[in-house]
Amino acid sequence: MSDILSRQEYHAIADELSLMTNAYINGKFTAAKSGKTYESVNPATGKVLAQIASCGVEDVDYAVKKSRQAFESGAWSRMHPAERKEIMIKLVKLMKRHRYELTVLESLESGKPVRDIATIDLPETLHCFAWYAEAADKLYDQISPATDDGMGLIVREPVGVVACVLPWNFPLQMMGWKVGPALAAGNSVIVKPARETSMSALRVAELAAEAGVPAGAFNVITGPGSVIGEALGRHMDIQALSFTGSTEVGRQVLTYAAESNLKKVTLELGGKNPCVVLEDVDDLDAVAEQAINAVFWNMGENCTSNSRLIIHKKHRKDLIPRLLDKVRDWKTGDPLDPQNAFGSMVSKRQYDDVLAYIEKGKQEGATVLLGGEPLQIDEGCFIPPTIFDNVTPDMTIAQDEIFGPVLAIMTVENDAAALELANDTCYGLQASVFCANTKKALRAARRLQAGTVTVNCYSEGDITTPFGGYKLSGFGGRDNGLHAFDQYMETKTIWLDLSEHEQDERLD
């Protein structure tokens, strides 16, 4: 599934695309009731791709109403799990058949390198949908310890209407993480894609209908997050909301839920993730390879980006040249050219924010080893890989989540100081530790305060491992693994009275 086309072929596909511009509600593409639209812009060229429906509160109300009707009808919610599985597997097959179209759509809106989408994002999205489809008819309920007088049935049921609010950095993949388990559990789903990256979600919703997902069970509402996010968060007939995005907005989502119906809320939020190189590391080439991938993958627009590199002083002199050598392989340019590993920032706003952080790093005294200036490519928002040395823990670039291609290198005297510095952040999403001694590495992993800790590699785990954060990086649950179903299901106890009553005895 990792077949890659040529630059010319991807551009030809882009030229022929039929772009989805309206929201998808109750099995139909629907303009916003207000008639408003907003521009979807290709950040690599600055050109407008399409005018997308800018929905409002009234559109949310309509989508929730139709979602609730679909749920209560039982067309999806009470369908046998094996049948839901077959429909979701058909969706996976349709997405695979249209993989080139989905890949190009994603790249055009996000500025992501088409190579990454073709080889990582889309294959993992398909695997995610398939994994949850296969799990749908394999979730067994339980029986409590029974006595002669009673038995408890512990069953799980879909919560009802679920809102999935997606980020712009991994539009397809994050949709798979949320919609996969939510649909497999039997819920009706309303997807709110990021304003910058709406069209791939719209296309998947259309393919879901073709696969057999009933009208109203899978909806996509496009428009401003400030309006739609609040409307979803406050809606009294939405039972669960899963959000991936900034910590600031995550706080608002919790407030909306608290002030309305106390809907179930799961938040996967920001990170300022450390890559920790301990004293007894023995393969600095491998460390450099992993560290560069960890910070610059997806242009650093990644909540698990290892944007803090904490090095034991013993390795500083030998590791830094290796880092600079590895990053030279990352070509920057046209995202539709599979030769390029680096695309553009997702938007002009993000581009400006990242450049402001780079300037802040310079002003506060950090040393630029690489990059540090924007690239002039067409009218696009391109920033090259940027590496700062001599960063101190109090600097802004060591504390704030930049969400761009910026690495802050910090040197420490010993391993204890490395782990202490790694935990010196309000976030706790992911951490990487490099150490030759297995026992020492595992002890370090236990000390690192993060939802995912990788040893001698950079990773987020896979579909089987729960993903979420400590501290300000997460709240309320986990994506991925069977744990993800907990977000989208209620647990019910059904108690059976088995005691023998006097009337029963007379029948004997």
C-alpha cells in the first residue's frame, strides 16, 4: 500500500480533483444555513483551493438532531456488530481504492509531503479503521461473581451521539483514531475537521455512505472551531466529545461540558517532549537518526515532536555534528514532489507563529546551528529545519510548544539532571530515552512523566497501545487500543434475581 507516484502524476491528480465544499449531514452534502463560506488555501502556494461551507450553531443543531434520529432508529446502533464490521471493512477497501485522491487532497490543504501521507498517514488510517472494525464483534461483556440468589450482567452500550473534533496536523489519521472506535461501538458520529483541512474528511464521509453506513450515523460539519466547537461542547444531546488540539482550547471544551450536560470528554493536548541521551549510549549515529526524525517529522507540526534534546555532556561534541549531517537528507519544497521530505507550514498564521518563536530564541541568547530563516519557495509558508544550541531551561523555546521545525539542544552534567530537566514541563505526552543498559533505560522510562515513553527509538506506539498524556497533555481517556472504546461506550449493570420465592417453592 506504500506505492508512490511521480511528481507529475500527483500534480495531474490535483488538477482533476472534484473538491467537496459543503458539510455532510444526514447522508447529503449541505450548504451552511447562513450561506457563508470560507477559503481553503494551499499553504505551499498561497492559492485558494475552494470555498468551504462555514457552518454555524443552527447547522450543529440540525446535525445533532439527525444523528440522534439515526441512533434511536437502531439502523446502526442496534445493527449486529458483525454487520457493522463488514460495512467498515468495505469503507477501508473504498478508501484504499481512492488512496491517491485522498493523499493529494490531504497534501494540498495541509502542506504535508505527499510521501509521508502515502507511506505513513493513509496506510495507518486504513489499518486503524480495519482494526476497530475487526474488534467490533470481539468485545465480550462480563458476568459478575454469581450466587444462588443473583447474577449481574455487565454490558457495554454505545453512548449515543459522539462529536470528534480533529486537529489539522494529521487530518486523516486522527479521524481514524476517533471515528474508528466510535463507529465500531455503534454510535452516531459528528466530525468537526480543522478549518484548514476539511476536504479529506468530507470525502471519507461520502465513501462511508457508499460502504453502507446509514444516513445520520456519520456526519461532517465544516467551519470555524470557535463557533462549532462551542456548539458541540455545549449541546445537551451530545453524549461524548473527543478533542485533539491545544491545551488552551481543551480547557474551554471542559468548561462547555461542565456548564451543559456533563458529557464525556477526552482531551489529547499539547506537548513539549524530551529526547534524553544518557551517559552510556553506544550508538550515536542511531541516536542522531531517531532524534532528527522525532523533531522534524511532519515539519515539527506534531504534538509528540521531541523538540527538546537533552544530552549528557559526554556526547555533546560527537552527537551534534551527526545531527547536522542527518538533517541534510531532508529536502524541502513542493509537497506533491515525493522527493521532498519537508513541506510547508499548514497556514500563514502558523508560519508567522513559528518564525516569532525562532526570533525569540535568537533574542534570548540561543545559538542557531542550522536554519533560522524562512525559505522563499513560490508564495508558500516554508520554514527549514532549525536547530538551536546553548538553550537554557528558562528560555521560551525550551518551555513553549512551538509546533514547528525547531529543536532546542540542552546539555546536562549527569543522568539525574537529564531526567529532572525532562520532567521540568507542564506537559507529559511523549518522551524518548536513549541508553545502552536495559535496566537503566527501563528505570529512566519509569521516571519520565509521559503517557508514552520510548526506549532507544522515537515512536508513538501503534494501534494496539493506548495514547494520551500526563499533566496538561491529556484528560479523560486514551486514543488507540481497546482502551479507546471506553470513550464511546457506557457500562450498564443488569441484575437478575435468582432467589427462590415462596410462590416458586409451591410450584415444586
